[in-house]
Amino acid sequence: LNQYHRGSGYISKMADASPSQDTEPLSKKALKKQQKEEEKAKRKAEAAAKAEAAAREQKAAEEAGDISKGMYGVLPTVQSTERTGRVWTAIGQLTSALVGQRVLVRARVHTTRATAKQCFILLRQQHFTVQGIVYVSDVVSKPMVRFTGNLNREAIIDAEGELKASPEKVTSSTQEDVELHIDRLFVVSDSLPKLPLQLDDATRSRVGGEQEESGPAGFVNQDVRLDNRIIDLRTVTNQAIFRLQAGVCRLFREYLMSEGFVEIHTPKIISAASEGGANVFEVSYFKGSAYLAQSPQLYKQMALAADFEKVFTIGAVFRAEDSNTHRHLTEFVGVDAEMTFKEHYHEVLDVLDKMFVHIFKGLRDQYATEIATVRKQYPAEPFKFLEPSLRLKYSEGVKMLREAGVEMGDEEDLSTPSEKLLGRLIKEKYDTDFYMLDNYPLAVRPFYTMPNPHDPVHVFLRF
């Protein structure tokens, strides 16, 4: 090993592996060039060291005189050691009515955008968001601004400050008319710096068709969503969808109970297939076999025979249907109602009509925010319905389809394309998305349905 010392550094050249060959020294020009490069690297390293030392000194000086010391940081793990009596305000309640008041919120960090002296932070709680701002002032220091800008997305924080009217609408948040001027901020539960998916990508609208399996940049594929379902469910769209689902069940239950219906809970593990056929899941049951219920129908009918008169149930339904369409599900939540009638099955139809209208009106009036949230990602026209609902005979529907060019017989069942077309035709003619189709052909209905005494070839109804 030959070493050529140059000032405080040195150049080393490894001798050739062959002992018979002599090592050739570097030329003077090469040595001079090497020396310049070493001196340049040395000066660069010294400058970096000085800058780092200066930054440490500045940071130490700032922290020593940090006017916000104790007003921000990371909280210890919540261990139920005490109750302080503090009151947290839900982000959805941050409106103009609270402007000028100090509020405390607990939320996730959705995004941050920082400069040297201020940081904008979008706070998210379920499907509500509000813009917060931390800026250098008499009570907020640069270190606090820097701390806020370095927060990880999805971290849970406590933020406290004065709620002020925003100078212009904050279109990126649900609470558009207000913003929170934060002077206290603590991390309650941190998150990883790098997440498997970004919520902004998971809520991006896909107008123009479904993405390919590989997915364009900026979208989150279904496999990534399912592998990280906890994070995926945090999106404002999914939060709204689950609330709409809960709203449908509540409104369904609310109306039927007001009409004297009794809620019942039916078995889901049964000894025999409830509807026959092969589309049933068989499961081991101790030393024997059992089946997952395909329908609560039998139990509803038993309840009526037991003089309950009006019953309903909300529960899981299992169908072993090996079909990859949006109309075939192996598991879904069914909302089922059953009632006796005195003279005519239209008594049942009247109740169902009012029930659906009650649900539609309740969703429209009580869940407008959730519907608007879903529409941002999945654009759709407002749902339209009539009160009372439109009722058509099957023959009238067939007539409309024939006039539109569809060839079908009087007793032929509606195909999926025909159903979709009929829905569009009815929307154009009656301006409603919901209708009832009555008097179905007996030929396409099960054997146990009762024929229409005035028209024996027709029976039943369809929505």
C-alpha cells in the first residue's frame, strides 16, 4: 500500500495483485487535481459543520426563550389517571355561532402546509374538517410553528384556540366559514411518517369510468384498500356512507314501529336450507352440519301465525351464489317486513309506499351533508320520488318498453337491460326514480303466490 500524504489528508493506492508489476505513481497534474478536490471537500464539510452548529445554537436559543414552551408537545399515553373537566367540541359543531370563543378539539391531522412563520393544518374528525392556523405571535413561537409543520398525517392531536370567521370560504374543509387560530397543540397519538395509502387519493373522484386494476397515479386500488381497511374507512366518503346506511335502518325501524310493527330477531344458523336449492352455505355444527340462513321469511310467517300481526327484522342474510355481478352478494344486511291484511294486499302496498317515502324524505332532510360528501367522490343526480309513489301495472311497463323498441311477450319477465331502460323511461315521463310495478305475470312468479282473481294470469308486485 503506497500512501501519498498531502496536508492533513492522504491518497492511498493499492498495489497491483501481481507482485511482478510495479505500482505507477500518480502524475503531478493528477496529484494537484486530487489535492484541490480534497481541499474543496474539506471546506464544504467545515461549512456544513458550522451551519449545523449555528442551527443548533439558534434552536437552543429559541427553545431557551420559547414563549410557547409547555403549550405544545407530545402527551404521555392516556391511562385514565385523572379527569380534568375539559370540554372538547366536535368539529361538526364549529360554526359561525361560536366565533370569538375558545374551543378545544381532538382530531386527526389531515394535511399541513408550513412556511417559516405560519402553518396551515387541516383537522379531520369523522367526516367533518376545519382549517387551523398556527402563526408566530405574542403567544406562539417559531419552534411551535415548526413542530406543527412536522406533524405526521393521521396523528391524533388536541388543538385549542380561538374560533374566528375566515376571511374567505375555506373550500377544502366542511366548515367553510370558520378557522381555528391555535395556540395550544399536543399530540395524543402519533402515526407512522409513511402510510400505505393517502386519504386524498382514496377520496379522489373517478368521473369518466372505473380505473384499471393497476390504477393510474393518484388512485388507490381495491386490494390496497382492503389490506389497509382501517385507514380506508377513515375517508370522509366512507364515513358518510356508513352513516347513510345507519340512517336507512333507523328510518325503516322508526316508521314501522310507529305503525305498530314489532321488531324480531330470527336465527341465522339453522338445521335445513330455508329456501331450498344449492345456494346455501353449509357449516360444521359440533358433530353434525348446519346452514346459514338464506332468508328470515319462514320466521316472519311464523310470527304472523302466532298473532304478532306486524313484524320486521334487520339482519344478515347469506346466499351461496357464485356469480360476479352487483346483484349477487354472498352476505348482505336485509331489512324485512311482514304483515297481515284484512281484505286486499294493497293494504300492504300502502304501508310500504309510505315507508319508502318516509325513508327518502328522512335521508334528504336529515342526511344532506352525508349525501353531499358522497357525491363529491361519486357524482350523481339528486334522487327523485313522488308522494304517494308512482304505481304502474306490469302491462303498462311492457307497453312503454315496446314503444321504445323492445320486443317482449305479455308474460315474459323483465331482463336486467329492460329494467334499466324502463327506469329511464319512467324518469323521463314521470320525473321519479322510484316506482312500484304491480300485477306481475303469474308465469314468472313462484308457485305459492296467489293469482289475481280478476286477472288470473297476473299477480304480485315489484319495486
